[in-house]
Amino acid sequence: MSKVIQIAANAVNAKLYNASREISREVSNLLSYRVSGAEHSAAFKAQRWDGRSTFYDFKTGLFPAGFVHLVLQHLRQKGHTVQLVRKPFPAPQGPKNPKVDNFPENPDYAYQLETVNKLVKHGQMVAQVATGGGKSRICRLAVARIARMSLFITTRGVLMHQMKDAFEETTGRKVGVLGDGEWTPRRSVNVGMVQTLMSRLKIDEDATGAKLQRQIEVRNKTIKFLSMVEFVILEEAHEAGGNSYYEILRHCKNAHYRLSLTATPFMKDDEEANMRLMACSGPVGIRISEKFLIDRGILARPYFKYVELGPPAMLHRLLPWKDAYKVGIVENEMRNRHIVWEAERAAQNNMPVMILVQQKKHGETLKKLLKERRISSEFIYGKHEQEERKEALQRLGSGKISVLIGSTILDVGVDVPAVGLVILAGGGKAEVALRQRIGRGLRRKKSGPNIALIVDFVDPGNTHLRKHARERRRIVESTDGFNEGILGKNEDFNFTELGLAA
């Protein structure tokens, strides 16, 4: 009779018991990944190493607790008898249906509480929620339901402050802040930045004397704080693949509840980064797609127009990307004037417009062209403080300005008003950023048709720009809910037919 394999797990680690070498090898392979850059190592070139590593420790049988479900499912599918041994999760201390705002219950948003209920059941999970699905509200519901010492962590200060305000509004209590030069931890709810936490955990190799002692004291205090946290939330968790998130969560030994929120999990080219996300917070527990949200009217229905213009004379096919970007996008007069034309037409139909760029110079050029056409606009970019960004967004929403030009600071962590037209002026190919930028226009419209118009460019004339444009279109074409609204070649938005004409 074969032995019963046991998996013992706590909040951080799991351990395999009664496993043969063959089964251990299976688990090791299951939790293996291709090491980025391995092909450049001497061992790989000499064929002494296959370029892979694993999260499974063959000697001790240990692996990160986030993989428990994956290992359990794999071994059972192989016909093995497996028993999971772990203490029950600490019971949630908040109400089963917490009230976090003044909005009446709406069955269209039932998935938000369903996400929290799944978290309570499974303890660790990734919630794959499309941009616009209310990830911040899910955070508030989860904190109110679990009602234990909580930590929300992010890489961006604007997100941290936004969630601080949201949690304080929900709980009516002060929230601890661990970032932006502040360290005021609390026993209830905390918000923090990865960069701050990592800097406090770090000991400089060359530190000596009082400096070394100070760093040790700071590290110990940080570890003590992390060990007290019972619920961790990773916002924009597609970034959790980096070592920083992973190392921070290794110290959260009592955080049996872990929730990663992202629209785009496991989408990195780096296998190790994808594996680290699961190691931190477990597998995907719920998926809320763009189509799901669009069909319920939670998001506006998008229509995509791809503009093809002739390339500028100085743009050559083999021009390096940096030079091509400057000539073909930032300083492309025909393209920029078309952007302004699209914005002017939408503004004439009383549609708020958002133009998204990647470089400051590009934004300044477009603002100048809009001014020439007497179109009221503002440009916000990296140097602007959170309050300035918020005020600019409010002016767009109230109609005080017609167009808001924004850099990558608008990709995440901002409460965007109902925008009618989004112009993807900045090019690029990153899927996460593209979905976030499209999402800027998908907020439900309170009046008129629940529709969003998206303008992008084909960008011919250079191998790099053309390839990036094709990748952006491929992402849209492969997304249910987006692909139904792609206009044909040379087709234009019909404002009257869509009910958008002034």
C-alpha cells in the first residue's frame, strides 16, 4: 500500500512528507523555471546546466506556500493520495457583507464580494480583475471583512495615498503609512511602498559601527512589524514578480490572508517573475474579464480606430528605436496634427478627451498645438504632485478643460472621470500599460451612450514602430469585449450613429 503524501503548510512555507525521490523530482520540475540570461553562463554553454532552477528544496522538501494548491492538484491528478495539513485560518472578525460606501447593492457588482468570500475560503489568491472592475473597492471590502491587522503594498506613492484615504473613509480610523518618508505603523490598517520596506530590510555590506547598528535596529523593527501583519494586499500585483515583493512577504509569517489584485497576472516574459507572483499569493482564484464588465455596462463599450498616415521623410526602416521614436512619434508633425484634429472633433461633440503620451516633450508639443486651435487643455506629468493631478482630472470631468494630456503617471492609481475619447499618442508595446491606458476611457458614462472611443496609430515607416503598433493591435484583437469594436481600414467613428453627436 502506497504511503499517504502529506503537505504541511503555514502562511509562508509548505513541506512535503512521505514523498519518494521520484515524487520529489516531479514537484521540483513542477516548480521549476527558466533562469533569465542563463544562456550566457559558462555552465550552460558547457552543457553542465540546463538553465533552469526551482522553488522546491530537494533536501528539505520545502517550497513557498503559494504553490500548495498547484502541487496538491498535480499530485492528485497523477493518482497519488495527498493530505493537506495546516491550521485553520484565523477567523474573519468583520461582517459577512460589509458596508464600505453609500452605494446601494447592485447585483452587477456581486463579483466584488464573491472575491472576498473566495479569499476567506482559500486564504491566498490572485484576483484577476480587468481595469475598471473596482479593485480598490475589493480592497476595502476585504479589509472590512477580515478586520485584522492589514498591509496594502504598492510601488507607487500615488496609489499608496489614494488607498490611505479610501481606508480611512471606510474605517473611520487613522491608517498607518510606510512610505514617502513616513513610518507610522498601526495595529489596524497600513499602506506602504515596496521601496521603503526593502530599504529598511537592507544591510549595507560596507556598514560598520553605529551605522551598522542603526541598520540592524531598523531591519529588526521592520521584520517585527511584518511578522504581526495578518492580511497583505498586493495592488497591481503583476509587479510582484520582482524579488522585492517576494522578500517582503517572506517575513509576513502570520499573513495567512494574501490577496493579489491585477488585470494581468503571469504575463511577464521572465518565468521566475511569474512563479514568484504565485509563490507570494497563490493561484488565480477569480477572473473578471473586460467582456464581463462591458456586457454588464460596468465599463463603456469601446470602439477602436487605427489611423495610418504616411511616415515623415526622415524616418527610415532600420533607424534605431530611440531615434525612430523621436522622428516617427514625438516630432511627427502630421501625426501630432491628426491627434489634435481628433481631439478637437470630440471636444466639439462635448466629449472629454484624454491624450496619453510617454515623453514630456511630446506632451508639450501637443499642448502647444491645441492652444493654437484654441482648445482648452492641461498637461500633467511626473513632477506634478498628487493634488495637482487630482485637480486637473476634476477640471476635465467638470468641463472646465476639454483635453487632458497625461504621461505614464495616469496609467495607474488615479480616479479618472468619464472620458469620451482616449488617444494613445505614445506608442509602445507593453501589454500591461496598454490595458491600463485603454481603461482610462472605459469608466461607465452617467449620461448619454455608454461608449468610449479609442484612437491608435499604425506607425509605418520603421521596423520598430511598426512592430510595436502591430503588437498593440494584436492585444486588442485577442481581448473579448475589445475585438468586437475594431473599425475597418479607413473607417471613421460615426458620431451620429453612435449617439454621440452634439
